[in-house]
Amino acid sequence: MSHLLRRLLDTVVPNGLAVAAFAAAAVLTTPWPAYVLVAITFGFGLYHYGRDGLGQYRVGRVLALGALLLAQVKTQPDGIVPVGLAVTLLCGIIAFEPLLQVALSTRVLQTANLPQHRGEHWLNPRNVYAVVSVMSVAVWLTVVTQVTAWPVAGVCALAACAGAFATVASWRARRRQAHAADAEVFDAVNAHAPKFAIHFAAPSGCEYQLLMWLDYFDALGDPYVIILRDAEFLPKIAAATDTPIVVAPSITQLESLLIDSIKAVFYVNNSMQNTQCVRFAELTHIQLMHGDSDKPPSYNPISAMYDRIFVAGQAGVDRYHNHGIDIPTSRFRIVGHPQVTRVQVSEGGRDPDRAPVALYAPTWTGLSSDANYCSLPLAGDICAALLERGVTMVVRPHPYTRRNPAAARQLDALEKQLAADTAKTGRKHLYGKTTTQQMSLIDCINAADVMVTDASGAASDWLYSEKPYAITDVLGLGDKLADELPLAKGAYVIDSDGRNLAQVCEQLLETDPLASARLKIKTYYLGEFSADEYVEVFAAAARDCYI
């Protein structure tokens, strides 16, 4: 839905406004509706794109300028020549904006936290768009005020000539400047002398996979470099660490960054682009993943290409072998899950005089039906059963949830259900941006007394708290669920049709007969470490890979 909305804003709105302006100028006897619509068209573009609008909504801007020309013909035909010249020149510049954008865009490596910095040249796409926008507004002003447009036409002519000259010059200098700037980046990385690198490639919106590990890499105290394969992630990753970051889209750039001081490369997912780095056999390659769950991604056969696989506990090793993935045990390192040290361990259970708080953490739908453990189709029933018992809800969906339209609608319905309950009872449920942007998963875990989740890494983190939890059996595995998802051995299982919700709620909130079983499962999944050992165990295993 967000993708469709973005397409609507990018295409339909500005172009639709311009079409309306052109039609108004052509049909109506008064020019003012056209003037207003043209102003809105330009204003929307400046608001929506800021200074990054070069090459955007070109048809809309051309139509808007055409509307001004038509209005000029009707209101002051004697001044049509300078206005026509200015509009023609501007339309020509707008038509060639994609070429301008390529010619003026820098091809240098994008970086953060490196001492080198090559400032942006004054002749760049943002400044060119600003000039075109100012001239477009100037044409609008001359037409509306009916003053002579010859000065504006002269400026447009100069701009068109300068743009043509600058484009040719930029094409000639582009390759030479890129090589010089890239060499500057490589020199800065060499001077930093990183002992290891983190390679990160992922779909849009997946920066959380890397962010969860940065504190623990920084705590190692050794220099390292982060290699991003997509510039999209640079701002958010750079805001979270002082470590040098380089965006290397091409294999050649990646290879140039793997300098002699680097002895190991860490990965946090199984992106296909990882293969471009793993091929350097002289380095030690370590897979960390970004969560510990029993879903297929956590026992993907592609993990066999890494030299070492860090897992939280013995469950991480067994799930590969139990699914026929033949990876030697010697490649695994049980290092715990250092992030759980921020999870508060339950002490004596919930105060009976306080209303219970339940975390509902559904996973996403996966890429295929056999890997779809998402319980959102049952979300309304699950929350209704908990709300009947006076529970306050904390809803933390998987970051990928809204990529599936059906799941997005189900989540919207759940949030409306909670909003209605708040209006009725006054209970302040937490959901939406509060739990997905302002709170971390650990924050949500610490805020709750019990949890309902699916086959998810959230359940593994919850285990550390030793508090009761329930798991949904959305695939209807029944007695086989514990074989597929060993986490279920310490959980209260919600049937695929939700008919046993009353019984599960009673066990979660009142009787809790699986308290002792959870302690065994906790050790199996998270390792047998004390709270103050988790970070150091991970650090020791990580250092062993590059020292």
C-alpha cells in the first residue's frame, strides 16, 4: 500500500494538477484558475521533492509551462514572444534533465565517518533543479503580473547554453574525478587499518538487521569498516556508529576495500550479494544472522558457504542437522545472544494487584505458504480473548508485515480494535509507531508480563525473561509442532482455529504449569551463560576470527 501511495504522489498528483491547469487555460475565459493550478503544481513539486526533483514529474512541469503560455495568449498576446522563448527553453532543459542528472551526478564512493571528504561540486543536480525551479516561478510571475518577460527569457537562454556546456564538460571529467575520489576513499580506509569488515546487503528497510549488532562490534575495541552495497542504508547506519562506512555497489569496489589488514568479514543475513564477498577464500567469513528462530531462514543450506556460523545455543546447531543440512559441527560457535542482556528477568512473577500486560508479536507471512507462520488472521480473536481478562496490549509486528497487503489490512483491523477498546475502557494499549519506531523489541519485552507470538526470533529473546509465552500453531501441525518448533515445548500452544484461546489465556495469566520447562528451553536456545558473560563470550569468539 505504501508503494502504491508513493507512486500516486510521484506521478498522478503533480501530473494531474498540470493537466487540470492546461485544460483550465485552454477552456476557461479567465486565466486565474490556471494560474492557481500551476502554482500548486510547482509548489507540490518543491514540497514533495525538495531540492532532489531533477528529472521528476517532467510531463507535469512542461504542461504547467504550456498552461502559462496559453494564458499569455489570451490575456496579453503582444508579449507572447519572450514568454514563448522562455517556456521553450525551459521545456528543452526539462526534457534533457535525465541526461543532465547522469552527467552531473558524482560516481564516487559514498562514505561516512572517514577523515577524507570531497565536497560536492557547485554544479550538481540539486543546484540545477533549484535554478530551473526559480526560472519556472519567474515565468509564472511575469505572466500573472503581465510585466515584460524579456529578462526572464534572457536568463533562460544563458542557462540553456551554460547547461549544454556544463553537460559536455561534466561527461569528460566524470570518469577522471571518480577515479581520483575513489582512490582517496581507499587511502582513508588503509589509514584506518581495519582488522575486520561487516558486509551488508539487504532489501529496503532492513537496516535493523545490522543495527542490532553495532554496539557489540564497537565494544570489541578494534578498528573495522562497514561495507554497504546500497546507499539507502547509509544515513541510518552512520547515525548509529562512528565506524567508517563505505558504500560499494560494484564487485570491483568491494574487492578494492578488502585490504590486507582485514582478516575476517561478518554477515548478518543470507543476501545473495554475500557470495560476491565470500569468494575471497583468504578471509574468514562469519554468519551471525539477525535473530534466532526455528523458521527455514535459520537453517538455510546456503550457510554452508561460511567458515563459521555463530549461534545462540545448541538449538541453533541442531536445527541444521535435524533438517538434513550437512554442516560440520566444528564450524559452529555457541556464543549466546548478547542482545538479551538488556532483557529484564522475571523475579517472582507478576503482582496480582496490577493489570497484566501482554505482548503480541506476530511474524511476517514469509515467501511461501509452507513458511507462513503469521498469526495475524487470528489476531482479532487472540486480542479479544486477552482483552476480556483486562489485559493491556503491546503489539510489535515483524518489520516486513506491511509488505503483504492482506497482513497489512489485518494489522490495521487489530489496531482499530485496540483503539476501540481504549475508548471504551481507558486502557492505554501500545501499537503502531509507538512500538515499531519509538520502542525496540527489547523495550516491548520488558514492558510485558506474557507474550503471544509465532515461530519467530522474538520468542528466543523472550525466553531470557523466563516469563510465560504462547505460540500459535497456524500450520495446524498439532502434536508435530514441537518437532518442527522446539520452542513450543516451553510454550502454551494456540490451535490453528483459536478454539483453545480461553484455556491458553488461563495458563498464561494464572496457572503457568510450564515454568520449569521454560528454564530448560532457555538454556537450549540461548546457551548456558550468566548475564555478565554473554557480551564477552561473543567478543572472544569474534576476536578469534581475526586475531
